[in-house]
Amino acid sequence: MALPQSLFDRKPRYTSRIVSEITGLTRIAMKRYEANGLLKIKRDEYRRKLYSNRDVLILAVIKQLVKVKKVSSVNGIKVILK
């Protein structure tokens, strides 16, 4: 079964608060992943960070890698995501 293409949409649409609720990650964790180059988050005209469906999917995968697979290094996550 193929995943819907809308999951990979790069259109910025969700605030960090909404993404935090969706993924269960803290905003601090999301900011850390962005600072380490795992995500490139867009900003709107008011400088608010907006996350795309693709960003949410990547964060969900990162959460699984950290929590379930016990991948602890950013470099390890980067290798797996590529």
C-alpha cells in the first residue's frame, strides 16, 4: 500500500505548538533537531515557524528512532534519514 503524496507535502502550514501536539515532542526537542540540521523550517511573514506535512513526518520518524530504536546521536539519525 502506497502512502498518500500529501504526507510528503512541503507547504508550510503548522505552528510549532500544533506539531508538538501531533508528534508528542517538546518544542525544545524540535528546535534542537532543527539546530542540528535535521530539518529546515520555513517562517511566515510574522517570523513564526511553520512546519510542513513532510516536516511532521520526519519528526515522527526521529521520535521513533530515538524512543524505540535507541538511536542517540544526531549523526546516527542523519545517516538513517538519508
